[in-house]
Amino acid sequence: MDGKEKRRALANEYKERKKVGGVFCLRNTETGRHLLMPAADAQGLKNRFAFMQRTNSPLSMQVAEDWRRFGAGTFTLECLEELEKKELQSDREFREDIEVLARLWQDRLGTENAYSTLN
């Protein structure tokens, strides 16, 4: 397999992979405050969180002040619920389903210790 065929095979593999999204909770372990983060790409959000912790950059502007005050190590990212994209589901429908899940989680967790609420 030459380089062109290998790239094509990798691209097809990427397109055919299962798409998993979900609702995540970014939690400040020092204060107990949390931020719900719906994500259409669960692994992408996990990777971004790990990178932001390594570079000491806040994952969200909503937590920036506490991130600087308490440090990146006081934040955890917890997956509350994952959702797999259905075969015939559009990207838009998938994102809407994740938003609905996030609202359900917001109701469960309440807004008392939230950095912000979902619109």
C-alpha cells in the first residue's frame, strides 16, 4: 500500500468510526462548583481538557477566574452520560439530542453551584 492509498484508508476509517458524544461535568474540587459541558465529540473534549490542564489554560472562560486562582489540578472532567450517534441521524439531530440530555442533567444537578446555566 503506497502513501496515497494509506491516507485514503485512514480517512475512510475516520469517517466510519462510531461517533460518541455526551454530557460532561467540569468540576472544581476546591469549591464544588460545576459547569455542564455538552459535547458532540466526547473524546475530543477529553483530549482538550487534558491539553488545557497540561498548558494551565482554562477549558472555558466561565471558569477562568477559578482556574487561575486554584490551578488546573483542582478541576476534573466527569462524563455524566454518553450517547452514540445513530446511523441515520444528522449531525444537527445528534447535537440537539445531546442538548436535551444536558438540560436533564442541569435539572438533576441544580444551578446552585453551577458556573452558568445552559441557554
